Amino acid sequence: MKPINIGLMGVGTVGGGTATVLKRNAEEISRRAGREIRLFMAANRDLARAREVVGDGVPLVDDAFQVVNHPEVDIVVELIGGDTIAKELVLKAIDNGKHVVTANKKLLAMHGNEIFARAQEKGVMVAFEAAVAGGIPIIKALREGLSANRIEWLAGIINGTSNFILSEMREKGADFADVLKEAQRLGYAEADPTFDVEGHDAGHKLTIMAAIAFGIPMNFDNCYLEGISQLEGKDIQYAEELGYRVKLLGLTRRTDKGVELRVHPTLIPEDQLIANVNGVMNAVLVRGDAIGQALFNGPGAGALPTASAVVADIVDVARLLTSDPEHRVPHLAFQPDRLQNLPILPMGEVVSSYYLRIQAADRAGVMADITRLLAENNISIEALIQKGSATDGSAEIVILTHRVVEKSANKAIAAIEALDSVAGKVVRLRMEELNG
Ligand code: NDP
Ligand code: HSE
């Protein structure tokens, strides 16, 4: 049978890993795909660097449009990133009737509705396993393995860079900026690492998973994003004293009122497996009505783990190339005409538990004022500790609450901050038990 010709665009961390895996495992891959899969041509800005990776036999160009327009390319693999040139290239490839494999979560979270509609129209596949959680086959699991379930919620550590930073800070007391540099050196971070540490990258991935889990369109604009850059070491430490780990979590949940879609640092009980996922590892915990809870764990970034997902998509597309488009797995798991436009809940309507740290005067009556304000807003306390008095006569009060709607927590926090006895802002972190 004729080999499948791959046109690779972007020979950086993931593109380089993909070229390496395609070459190294060529025999295994063709035994699986049923035909040879060969790197037919590649595009990169820096041709010399790309040449070192792909070797002598592969034609290299610096204009990626030559790849999407080449009549002999069967599958275009987009590993450039971003949503400018990458979007133009992907749409052009689709218009040219080519199948696309991409690891570009930003592109799909922001323009996926347009891209999938175009692909549907043209009868081509857009595969994106590598876009979420690196090497973990979570897209396949959600889209196919769990298709019997009504998915209730899922929560994931889905940014390797942030998890690596939090783990190194916790375990080695390392400095945030130093660990971020190391994550960049290891090829984990995005071209602009603020996307990692401010929660955008996790938001892109969460948006994609929510679409597949619930059969809704991509809705990144309504995803709540809060990263790890403002986290203070002492909150991580106090959380640990109370039996919790702090992780950057992406959480999406279907409720009667709409869909929660949120990324933020989160306290998770330390006896939950997901709380112990460290370094660049990612994990996604999925709750379905039939399966109960299932945890998917594995490397979330890096050249070869991500290439593992990219090449798996290539094999999938190669196997399905000749199948009737109507018999392929739909891009977003649900039939395109059966997607539901469920509202994304504003954060005020989200229900969560909270960790609050309050800097307050260490004198009689202050604690009573604080607990009264919580009670007035129907907030029940799960745990409360006071950390030692400072020399200025103030103390830190740390409170864990039971679940409450966020607008009530906001009201209580505003009232506490307005007390004369309270200094500065109340530090608030959300807390999830993830047990049902
Ligand atoms: P890199 O920056 O390492 O690689 C991107 C490559 O694309 C570079 O070699 C760059 O060349 C090249 N490039 C940029 N613009 C063009 C252009 N116009 N034409 C041709 N080549 C171009 O990024 P990554 O490999 O890390 O990421 C690629 C994609 O994979 C992104 O969407 C990212 O979000 C995603 N991803 C990354 C993971 C990771 O662990 N790194 C994991 C999962 C997904 P030059 O350097 O010369 O500019
Ligand atoms: N920058 C991303 C991360 C790469 O750190 O998770 C994997 O998508």
C-alpha cells in the first residue's frame, strides 16, 4: 500500500520529538497503521536546526504554506503553536482536503468551533490528542473509552510547567523564577510562559475537555482563569498543616444551572491520588455516572511524551483515512448537530469550599466578629487555626469553610476586609474534596 506522507510544520520541542519517534519506531508504527508512515517534508523557520533533527533525506522549507499546498502531503502536522500563522495554515490545509494533527490547544480552544465546522464540511479529520495533558491519552478516553457515561465533572492538573514549579518550590524550597527557567530549558513551557503560570494554558485544555465531556462548543472566553504567580509559600505550608496540597487545578462540572469552567490554585486533600501528582506529571480525574471516578496520569509535557500523542493521532488518521467521514468518531465526541449550548456559570454562581487567611488584630472579640460575618452569609466553618502573634500585635487566622456559593463567600470576605481589626486583603483559595 502507498505510504502515508506526513508534512511537519514546526521542528521545535514537539516537532523534533515527533520526527524522532517516527524514525525510531517506524517499523512498530507501520505494523500498527498497516502501511508505512513517512516524514515526507518539514517546515521550520530555522532550517539549520531542523536539519540536525530530521536528517538529510527529508526536504526542508522555511515557508510552511509549501507543506499545506503540497499535493503529495496526506497529513499535515501543525507544531508551530499560537493562533496566528498556525490558524491560517490549518484552515488552508483543511481547504486543501488534508487531514490535520495538532498539539495546539490555544488554537483549538479559541478557534476550534470554526476549525471543526470547516473540517466537517470538507470531510477531513483534525486530531488533537497532544493538545491536552501531553502524553496521556485523555482525549481518546473521554471521546471513546467513556462514551457510555454521562460525565458529571472532571478535574485535572493539566499544566506541567505550573505543577513542576509548585512541586520544586514545595519539595526543595526552590525559587519561582529559577524553576520557571528550568521548565523552559526542559521544553515544558509555552513560548510565552505567562500562559503557563497565569492559567491560560490550563484554561485552553480545560475548554477542550469540557467540550468533549459534555458535548458543548468551545467556550474559552467564559473560562475563569487564576494562575500560580500570586501564590504565597506560607499558604502552601498552612494548607499542608491542615492536610491539603495546593495544585493548579482545571475543573469543569455540569450543574442544573450550567457548566462550571474554572482554573485556579486549589487545596486538595493529601490522601487523594491526584494531590500526589508531582513535577511535570499531569493527571485528570473524571467522574462518570457509570464508571464512577477514574484517574488518568502521565507526563504532561516534553518532547517525547507529547510526540507519543502526536504519533498516535497520525496512526489513527492513517487507519481511518479511507473510511466514510460519517463513520468516524466526531471531533468533539458528540454528533455536531447534537451539541448543546449550555451556559457557562459566572464565578459568583460556582459552589466550592474555601481556605481563607486573614491578618487580624490579636485581641478579644476579633474572632467573634469574623465568625459572625461568616455565619451571616451562611458559611459554615470546617476548621480554624490561629497562627502565632506577630510583634505588631496581629495574628494570622486561617479558616477552612464548608461548601458555599461563591457570591456568599465574596460578600463575607468584603465584610471581613472592612473590619477595623483586619489588615489588608483576605487571601482566598478554593478547596475541592474531589470525592463525589
Ligand atoms: P517550539 O517553540 O519548541 O517549536 C515551534 C517551532 O515552530 C520552532 O522550531 C519554530 O522555529 C517553528 N516556527 C515558528 N513559526 C514558524 C513558521 N511561521 N513557519 C515554520 N516554522 C515556524 O514549541 P513546542 O514544540 O514546545 O510547541 C509546539 C506546539 O505544541 C504548541 O502549540 C504547544 O502549545 C504545543 N505543546 C507543547 C508541549 C511541550 O511540552 N512543549 C506539550 C503539548 C503541546 P524557530 O525556533 O526557528 O522560530
Ligand atoms: N506548556 C505546557 C505545559 C505544555 O507546561 O503543560 C504541555 O501542553
